[in-house]
Amino acid sequence: MKKLIVCILCFASTHVFAQLRFGIQGSFSALNCWQSDGIGGLPTGAQTREMNGFQGGLFAEYDLGYSGLSIQPALMLAENGTNFGNTEGFIDNANYTIGYSSTYLRVYSIRLPVNLLYRFQINDKFGVFAGFGPYLAKNISGTEKGYGQIVYTSNNEAAAFVINDKANLSTAASNGTQGVTNIAPFDFGADLLLGVSYKKFDISFSYNRGFTQLYHTTFTDLGNVFWNFTVGYTLFGHHRKPQL
């Protein structure tokens, strides 16, 4: 009886691990933010501009039988943010007639995406895949750095100043030009991806959008939008070709 139980457990564990893959992956990211009042963001003329970022970490993949479907969770250290500029009116003070600022908002988080994938294995080496799913992120730190400029009402002279803020984990309003930068503690969004596989490598492009308000001021709200170019490498396990 004991031998039978051991054999059953060995068979079950072998079957489970045959369905699992583990690996590492890293992404080059094109970062930006959606804006509640759009590009131009009156009355401040607020604009968001794309900047470069990264993410990297570990993934696991569990095959749902031989259907070609699989679940892929990952644990990633990720960077998000945008080049955020206000073109006028960012200081509510009668002594200043116009203002300008350009800052790089960088947010660092631990991200957990969970994607449902469909894989089609063309042959023993090549395959294609597509997928979608949600992600949850815990923001851990951030910075807002750049510069600003004001023009004095009295003499029409310009003066520049440095912006170098450490972000607080808070949903309160931000004012980077006055040394106040707040980022939401959590972010929630969704991924949509397409890719190709070659042996143990996966190469994919994905579009990702956050649904939560990451950063906001008196005039505008910002949330994550980013593209990832990702390369993954399987350390343990292999793809299983679907059975018809």
C-alpha cells in the first residue's frame, strides 16, 4: 500500500512539473501617462511626453492541459512615469505672470501581472503566442526631477529654479514646483501582448494601461500607459505542443 501511495505521488508531481515552466524576463519600456483632460490640459497647458524605462524579474507558466492555453504570472521590479510639463499658470500668485516647468516623474513598483496565454507551436523550435490579463502593482518609491521658470509681473524678468522632489505614497494632490510630489500606493491595470518563441526564448510586445489615478494636481489627473518590449528565457520546463 505504501509503495502504491508513493508511486501515485511521484506520478502526480511529475505530471504537475511537466506542466510548469520557470524563467526570467526583462523589458525595455516606453513610458507615458494618460491625462484626464487630454494633451493641452487647460488651464495649465499640461502635457505628458514619453520617456524610457524598464522592468525585470521572474515568471512562471502553467499549461492548461494540451489546449495551447496557459496561465503566466510574473513578479517584476518595474519603472513607470512620464515627462510632465506645465506651460503656464502653475503658480497661483499675482506676482508671476507666466510659469513653465518640465519634470521627469519616475515611479518604482513591484508588479504582479497574471496573463492568460494561447500558444501555437509551429515546430520544435518556433512558436507564436498572444495573451491578456490584469496586473497589480505596489508602488514603493518615486522622484520628480526637472526645472521650472517664472516671469515676474513687476519687471518682466525670468528666473529659473530646480525641482528635485522625493515622492510620498499618498493620494493627495501634487505640486512639484512647490516641492510636493505624491504618488498613489497601488496601481491596477491590464496587459495585451503578442509574441514569438524560439527554443527557450520568448520575445513579445505588449500594451499596458493603468486604471487608477497615479498622480494628480489641481488641474489634471495622470495614470499609467506603457509599451513593453520583453525578452524571456526559460530556466526550467518546456512548451507543450497542443494535441488536436
